[in-house]
Amino acid sequence: MISLKDKVIWLTGASSGIGEALAFELGRRGAILALSARNREALERISSDLTKSGARVLVAPCDVLDIEQTKATANLVTKTLGTIDIVIANAGTHIFSVPEKFDSAEYLGLMQLNYGGLLHTIESVVPAMIARRGGYIVGVASMAGYRALPRAAAYGASKAAAIHFLESLRFHLAEHGIAVSIVNPGFVKTPLTDKNDFRMPFLIDAREAAATICDGMERQKLEIAFPSVFKWIMKISQLLPDFIYRPIVRSIWKSM
Ligand SMILES: NC(=O)c1ccc[n+]([C@@H]2O[C@H](COP(=O)([O-])OP(=O)(O)OC[C@H]3O[C@@H](n4cnc5c(N)ncnc54)[C@H](OP(=O)(O)O)[C@@H]3O)[C@@H](O)[C@H]2O)c1
């Protein structure tokens, strides 16, 4: 078990949804926070609420698509708050894939944010973590990265890439005393999922997601996947042969 109290935590995607809820939950648990996203106004509002409840917060706007900006933000966090103990690479978005209107630029753009943004964030902290032989990296992927789902060609591919990358990175970073957790949420009610036009199974609210992520971080779990029932359904579905998996998914999709 680790305590999040007094840990310097750099959180990306902190301006809304899961990231915003995480900022409040981490603040409640006594973390020292650096909050990044592009929307400075939203970060200022969150910071002001957190500061009122006694948390120490740095607003550090950043576009994770820009590697130089991301590295400069990591430096700013270190100079202002001290060594970054934990980074949470959470920034990301979702688009539906409509292969009938195939647009590779759109798909690559999503990959650039969901996978490239995660890489930029991690690259910005890893050299310092290796040098001091310690640190903790938390990458937010998704259960959509487990196995192919309809309309999720672009999103699922970006999250599968993130999961694969983090699982591989973990082998190397363990030798440098650095821990890696992968967060794989199911459906969480946020501005991202508010756009969905279907009934989302096992939907939970962002505060519950944030509490589960923080509990998992305190245990440095390899994978923080939730909600639990949905996680097991998705895990078991990974084991099904295609001739069983495909008709089940097609019939669920058609009934949604
Ligand atoms: N909600 C779910 O059901 C669900 C399920 C599985 C995984 N996830 C993952 O959880 C993460 C958070 O999702 P959410 O549901 O909380 O979505 P959200 O409410 O749309 O929040 C996305 C966050 O990412 C930030 N962001 C987007 N582009 C950015 C960029 N170029 N640079 C820096 N920050 C950027 C946004 O801030 P700005 O616009 O201010 O930059 C915002 O803070 C994502 O990685 C998502 O894929 C969500």
C-alpha cells in the first residue's frame, strides 16, 4: 500500500469528466496536484474549489499533442512543486468509427491524442524517474482496448495500443524501481459518454470511477478495471472464439 498524501501528482485531462473527478478525489486524499488540459478556465475553477478545501494545486495548461509543451509542463511542475512522484496520463477523447465514410486522417488524429498524448506525457517524466530510481506511472486506457467492438475501430485501436505499450514498458521500468498501472474503465458518465446514442451497460458516475482509481493506485494494482461485473464480462469475452464472440456482439449491438 502507498499513501497518496503529500505525493506530487501530475494529472492530464484534468478539466472535465474522470480527470476532474480524480482531481477532487486526489485532493481529498491529501495529494499535491498539478492539473493539465487545454482549457485553462476550467482548470482555474477546479483549482479554486480545491484550494478552498485546503489542497495545494498548480494549474499547468498543456496540449499533450505537443511534445515540447508537454516536456516544458513537466519541468514547470517539478520546479514549482518538486519531484513528480506520480503521473496520470488521462487526456483522451472518443470518436465513433464509420468505415462507410472512411477518414484515415480522423483515425490517426485520435491515435495521436489517445496514444501519442500518453507517450508524450510519459516521455516527459521517465528520464527523471529513471535517474532517481523511483516513480509511478498511471495510464488511462479503456476496456474498449480488450477486443474489437462495432464502431470502435479507431478508439479501440488507440486504447489497445496504450494497453500493449504500458504492459511492455512495465517490464523495463520495474528494473528502475518505477511502477506502472493501467486504468481500464467501462462506461463512466462524462461529457465524452454524454455523446453516446445507445444505452450504456453498467454506467457509473465519475466520482465513483475516481474513488476506484485512487483505491487501485494506493494498492499500485497492475490493472485498475471497473465496474467489476462489466470487467469480468469483458475479460471472459476475450477468451471466446470468434464464431461465438461475433454473433453475441452483433445481436447486442442491434438491440442497443
Ligand atoms: N468516460 C468513459 O466511459 C471512459 C471509458 C473508458 C476510458 N475513458 C478514458 O478516460 C479518459 C478521460 O475521459 P473522460 O470520459 O473523462 O472524457 P472528457 O470528459 O471528454 O475529458 C477528456 C479530458 O482530456 C482533455 N484533453 C483532450 N484533448 C487534449 C489535449 N490535446 N491535450 C490535453 N488535454 C486534452 C480534455 O481537456 P481539454 O479539452 O481542456 O484539453 C479533458 O480534460 C480518456 O482517456 C478516455 O478515453 C473514458
